[in-house]
Amino acid sequence: MNKRLLGLSLFSALIFNSCQTEDSPAETQEQSDYNISTDASELQQAINFNETGVVGVANITNNRGMKAGSVFGIEQIASLEPPVLDGTALRATHVDVNGDFAYISYNKEGATYLGAIDVVNISDKYNPELVSRLTTSIADINSLFVDNNNYLVFTGASAKDNRGTGRRSLMGYLELANGDLDQSFSNESDDPRVNPISNLDYGNQGNAGVHILPYNGEAISISGDAGAISKLEYPGIMTAFDGNFTEEIGDLRYAALKNNTLAVLSGVDGLMNFTINDSFELISKISTAPLAAESKRTITWYGDNVLVSEGSQGVGIYNFEAGAKLASLPLKVNPEAAEINLEDKVTNAVSTDGNFIYMANGGAGLDIIKLNETLNPVAEGIAEIQGSANFVQAKGEYIYVASGSGLKILKVITPAVDEETGSFLACGDFNPYTGDKNFTIASGEEFSYNGIMTLKHLNVNGILNFCGEMLVEKSANLSSDSRINLVGNFKLGNHRSSENLVISANSIFKVEGTVEIHGDLQIASEGTLEFVGDDSKIYVSGKVQINSGGAVIGEFEDLNNKFD
């Protein structure tokens, strides 16, 4: 490692060698290298709802805890098709969320430099919108974040000469307008020394910026091959970024920040622990599993521990105070999945929202794990999503998973811990459901549960009382003279295989909460859907068919305008 302090001299030299007037050919060319589209009709075609709805959870048949379906459920909100440049589909590299917007960066694996940034409005769960898309045919965009001053800051690698610096590492920023991208890279200045395209900066160490993080109003940049970690101010005085100090380290992959402690993963030095003061002070480092050359690997803090994605070995749990690896989370495969090639069973990325750990295991899919305080799994399941899982990031209430077909926006469902009772059910008296995925209640039987139920099929001939979150992937049927009493949320089906909620003759579905049906609602003669309270809602993606004598009663909000 080699420490350096970065003053203005390097950046000043670069700028004096490249100053242009606002009408210069260099500015025109650079503007054309980065294009921003806001055509709503074109952009919205990239949002795909074909798999929206309940996602199945495959239980792992081992000793790693209880059935996942009694701890969490999963729904897919939408998928986002990646930008296509020069006939090539890009891959998602990073996600950040700020307010109602998600920001996604993209690159092209290998020697070709192609990149993009998407801005998605996620304020409406049922209708996320791609509102703008930046594309470039001369650079990878590998990482980004949005700060509290409405700057979108990114890093990557450029195919161009980069104004004579001899480096391919790229950094830049854009000022956001109400969460959306500004239309220009130019940053006007009366100072003749300042390059008019001062949003872009090529002065950082290394051949590729692989990660960039916010830190107290500044940025910490991680550059890979022949790279370094650097602390930078932006907007800079002479360039986009003014460097404070840097630490040169070989083969950097990723970093994670917790308060004043920076964990950094290197293919050469392993997992490193830095304190940030007037420099990066190395406190300790721990050897990790070998990292394949140029492979994507991520790390994240999990309490006082650091999770490291380790390829075929799954995820390692490390602790700097102990100076060692505490535990491993081996890569698991859906027992019902088709044969997967060995080279496709790779943990590329790991993320956490504090409650769950998410492992992107390539062809083996997305593994979701809940640990107890001793780091032992209490529940584990594999999300039965279509395609591979090459990158995962938990941000806000959503989980973003990159696959070969684009970016999937998922939500993990857990029961509300503060909901002890409803207006018509004694929820606190019920026990969690721990039964089979296919649940049938015979005529004359009555069952009561709380918490969460994740099912494939539900067939009720008797009475089911439930409080919490009920997710049914395939089919739900209330036979004649049956009843469901539910406080909480009910979700049925997905757009890939639309399923119908059938309420048969003389049966009642009584609900205080939200009903979400990805398919049709069919109410037979003398069948009843009854809403309780003044805050109940229903979403139906298909048709609402109410036969003569059937009824929907009570107050409710129609979220998809399907009721007359």
C-alpha cells in the first residue's frame, strides 16, 4: 500500500491542459457521449409486469432452521428490462434509493465499455415508472449514490483517452431535479480555468472505479486494478472532485461503511479495516477465500460483523475484533430445481436489510436467510424467481435482484409485530402456521393462525381464521358453506400464471385489511366478500365477476378501478 495526499496540483494540471470554451468541439463531443432520454412512452416499455405478484419460496431440506414460509413471504413488484446499446443488453451493477426514486447503474462485462443509469419512480407500488435513462457508449457505470443535496454521484471506467491522464477510472455527478436527472453535464462557471464539462473527472487512481460511497457530504471512491481508496470533495474547485487523501491498494472489489469504520475487500490483501480521520488508517486485515480474477464480489455490514460474498463458498461472516472468520453460509440449491452447472453456482453478491441476508447465487438463484443472535439460521428459503441472481441489493423496503433478463424489484413480506388483535378476531390467541404449502380445510373443521402463511394452494371447505400476511402462489378456493376471516393482507397469484379467487355459494370471505388478486375475482350466487372497518383495500388485476345474488359489502378502496 502507498499513501498519498491529493492536493489541487494534479487536477489543476489536467484542467489547464484541457480547458475549453463553452462552444468547443470537446464539449460537444462529451455531451454526445452521454445521452439522457425522458420519453415516457419509450421508457415505460422497459417496465415489465409479467411476473408481478406472489413468488414461491423453496424450503431448504437441511438443519438450517424452520420452514421459510412461516417466517417470510416474497412478492415481485415489477422487473426492469436493461438498456440495450449497440445490440448489447447491459447488466445492473448497483442500486441506490432516495425518497420515491430508485437509481440503477449498468455496465457491459468484458473489454467493451457501455453504461447507463436508470431513474425509477417507486412511489406507487402497483405502477413503478422509469422516468429517465442516461446511456453512454464510451464508459461503464459501476456504482452510484444519491446524497442529501440532490447530487447523483457515480463511478466507472471510460474507453477514451481521458484528457491525457492515461487512466480509465471515471467519476462524475449530476444534479437532480425533483429526483430526476438534469438534462446537461455542463456546469457553467465564470472562471476561465474551469472546464465547462466539469461534472466528469478522470483524475482518480486506477483503471476502473468499482464502488463509490457517501461520507459526511463527501465521497469515498474505490478503484480496482492498480487502484486505491480515495476521499474526495465535490463539486470541486478546479475539477468535479477535489482529492483529500488516498491509499493505493491492489485489486479492490468493494467497500462498506459503518460510522467511521471502512471495510474494504481486496483480492490481494483480503478484508481490511480502516478508520477514517485525516487519512485512511489501517487497523487490521483478515485473509478471505481467494477471489477469482475480475469477479464481482460485494461486502456488507451485519451488526458488528462483515458479510463477504465468496463465490462457490457462499458467504463468509467475519469479525474484525476477533480477527477471524466466525461462520460460513454455504451456497444452497433449490431441491426442486433442474440441474445447475457447477460454474453457475457462485455467490456473486450479498446484502442485508438488518433482518434478512440475501445471497445472489448465480444460477442457483436468490437465497434468503434469517439468523439468530448466535449467527445460526432460523429460517432459509430460495426465492422461486425466473432466471439467475447475479447481484442483489436491499434498499428501503425493496430488494433489487439483477438477472440475465433484467432487474427484478422484490419485496420481502413479514408479519406486523404490533398487530395483536383485529376488530373481530382475537389474533393474540392464535399460533403461527407451520404446516404444508398445500393447505386444505375439510368441511366441519376450523383452524386459527397468525403471523405469515406462504402457500401454493389453499382450499377451504370449513373455517379459517387468520391474522397477518397470507400469500398464496397458485390457487385459493372457498367451497360452498365455507368461511375465511382475515385481519391483515391477502395476496394471490402472479401475472405469470394468473390465479382466481373463487368465493362459492353460501361462503364468506370477511377481511379487515388489503386483498390483492393477480387474476380474477369470482363471486358465486349467495357468495359474499365483506370488508370490515374504513381502511380496507382491494386490488384486482383481472376481471371482477359477481353472479346474481353474490355481494361485496362494506367500505373499501378500489386500487385498480375494477368495481362499478
